[in-house]
Amino acid sequence: MSWITEYVRPKLRGLLRREVPDNLWTTCESCNQMLLSKELRKARNVCPHCGHHMRALVADRLKWTFDNGVFSRIELPQAPVDPLGFRDQKKYTDRLKDARAKSHEDESLAVAHGTIGGHPAVVAVMAFEFMAGTMGAAFGERFVAATRLAILQKSPLVVFTASGGARMQEALSASCRCRAPR
Ligand SMILES: [Zn+2]
């Protein structure tokens, strides 16, 4: 091995690896303008050029909604997993595992409470980043929990919707397990 392969090449690789990170720029879905991701987040995902509202992650949505970004997420019920033993190219249980790892959310609905403009409020945010915000049994149970909490606190329930519809892996019968709040 020469000094070129031992010393120069690794150095060059190191330099090349210090490339621009993938998420530094975001392209506006509406006007195709390249936007600095950091600036876009400061503008709460609203394009400064055309005013287009881009998708927001659950974590950001909650931070932006509550006063001073302060809120508490509530512990939510876990529904039975994979009621149909569904499998397409992958097992449904594996898809759930992947979705949890990628989105850092444990289901397609997150619920938190705090204050908005000084008023107590419960906020439920659908996580499009979790299996396109699809609704299964867990979603139903969580929505009921959010409603119950709002009734208990006598506070408004604000819901941010972002959904791809019913989750096919659980089918309609499973997603209709949700009960009306008592
Ligand atoms: Zn735009």
C-alpha cells in the first residue's frame, strides 16, 4: 500500500463525507422554490414565497400550538395488534414496527393537553408520518380518550386531521371498535 491509498484517500473520503446534509433544503410542493429547512420550520412550514402550508410533524404541531411550546402528552390506550393476522409483502406487525422507528410516534394519533392563549385545551394530532395517518382500532381508542379528557377538563378539543383513511390492515370492522364517550 502506498501513502496515497493509506493516507490521501481516507483524507479525501473524509472531506467528501462532509457533504451537505439531505435535509438542509426543502422544495416547496406548490411553487418549487428551494427553501432552507431551518427557515421553513421557523415559519411553521408555511412557504414564505407562495404561502403554501406544508405538512407538519406531530412534535412540531404540538410545540407550535400550545403556549410557549409547553404541553403534556397523555398516556394512550394500546389496541390489540394485528387483529386479522394481516400480511401483504410484509407482516402488519413489521410494518407497525417500521412505522414506530421511522416516525418516533407509537400510533397515528397523539394527544396532549396544555394551554392555548391561556385557556386549557386538549389537542389531538393525526400523525401522517405514521402509516400515512391511517386509522385503525388504536386510533379509535385514542380519539375516545382525547374526548373523555376534554369532557373531564371541561376544555375544548382541537383536532388536526391528516389521514390516508381507514387502515386496510385492520379493515373497517376493526377500526369501528371505538365507543361513544360516556
Ligand atoms: Zn411555495
